[in-house]
Amino acid sequence: MLIGEVARRSGVSARMLRHYESLGLVRPSGRTGSGYREYSDDDIRRIFHIESLRSLGLSLREIGRALDDPGFTPSALVGDLIRQTRERIAAETELLTRLRRIDAADPVGWQDVLQVVALLQALGSKSADARQRAALSEADGVPVPVEALVEAALSESEPNVAGALRWALARSGDGGAALLADGLGSPVAAVRERAVQSLAELPGAEATAQLRHALAHPDDVVRGYAALALGTRGEADAVPTLVDMIVRGRNDTDAADALSVLASDPAAADRIATRLVGRVAHDTTEAPARGRLTQALAGIPGTTASRALVDLSHDDDRAVALTATYLLRLRDAR
């Protein structure tokens, strides 16, 4: 078969077939009387083998070894190809992410594009100062893509930079709430904590909804931050978790403050006082926890809390009784 026919049937151009021949990959088995290259069935089969190996990403040099070296084993080469492919995919994915973030910033001209690229690079800098300046660039009217802010906030361990990133996210609205909520599902505890801390500072209904959902999270830290944030927003759903925090002694002072905010509504105040008293009276509640629950009643207005303190002033636990008596005196003084 002449080279033109081989090219037509194989899909490999005549120029590439000559290149293969110059490299010694495939040589025509014969020549016609006029000196034209003539390919045998074996030659054509080898061409298809070459093209198959090229489709896997092998170089022409590697293909030559694979076809001609009897001792060549493919396992190591295939493993190397897998590694190279993964690296290439990771690089392409990173590039795609960067392009999407630039597009989300809606740049008007190339100057805007270059500015966003510089910000993205600064957010990934090894310098904490550079990362902080990038986060605070929002104050100068330079928008930072929300996705980039969320990614940076979830990975930032330096407190000052983390605070700047949360500030920038809060200024961007609640568009990052869903992305931060994804961080709550991370297997890394530190990432979950950063996600809920960022959500706690994010305004808007979407962030509040995600914080409510976080009240059922299996991580105590996540539940605690969510409850504290919801308490300051006047969300009554946080009450059971806040009371549990007081019982466990986890951020109990902050939890009591959040309950006092919620208790500004008289009806809510009575419900909160009833729940606190119920936990004080619970058989499994230990003495230190009963003391913390009694102290929490100090910030709850209304007759239910006052009556509870009167009862607790006669409690068998001397520490609880003394605390309740002291709180009643402060209450009367006010």
C-alpha cells in the first residue's frame, strides 16, 4: 500500500509518516519499481500501535522503546503518566478557578484584570502582611472575588489576617454563605471552626439560615459559635444550645450574655428562665453546672426568673443558695 493510501486509511498525514520513518519508528517494508514507499499489513498495524500509544500521552521516544525493547515493562511508565496527568489536571483546574474568579469580578478592561490577578496572588502569598492588605483592599474600592475570600478565610491561621478576611466577607454581603456552609462539612476541625466564625459575622438571611442549620452539627464548637451568633440576632432557636453551653462550661459567660439579649422579649424571658431552672433541677446536673445556671438567671428579667432565684436561695447546695441570694439583692437594688 502506498503512502497516500496509508495516510487516508490511518488518519496519519503523509508528512507525519515520513517523520516516523526518519525517527526509525516505522519503515516501509518495500519500494515499488518507481521507488515509492510501500507499506505492508505489519507496517500499518505498527502505525496504529504508535497512534494508540500517542493517545496515552507517550512521547515518540517512549513509543519507540515500548515497541522495540523486549525487556520494556509498561507499569512504571503508565504510573508516571498517571502522575503527570494528575499534575496537569490540577494545574488546569487551578487555572480554571482563577479565570472564573476574574470573570466574577466583572472586569471592564485589562487594568481591572491585572488588578484582580494581583489580589489573588497576594491572597496566596506567604507573607501575612500581603494577605491582610489584599483582604483590606475592599476598603479602597477594589472588589475581591467572594470565592477567593472564602477559600482564604477557610485556610487562614493567622488571627489578624483571618479577622480582615471575615471583615471583607461581611462587606461583600451574604453571597459567600453557601460556600462557607460547605466548609462546615470539612473533615478538618480548624476549617469547620473558621467556616462558622465567618458565617457568624456575615449579614443577611442566608447566613442566618446556615447558622440555624449548624445548630444540629455534630461538632460542639460549630454548634457553639452558631448559637452565640444567632443569640445576638434574636433567634430563639439558639436557646437550647446556649443553655447546654452553660451546663458544659463551654463559653458559658458568652452564652449567658446571648440569653440575656434574647430575654429582652418578656415572653422569651419567661421561657428562658423556665429552661434554666429546669436544668438546675435536673438530677444529672452537677454542682458547678447548677452554679453557672443560677448565675445565668441574673441576666434574665421578669417574674419567672425572680421567683426561681427566691427558690434557689434556699437550695441545699450552699454555693447555689448564696449565689441566688446575692443575685436577688442586686435585683432589688436595681
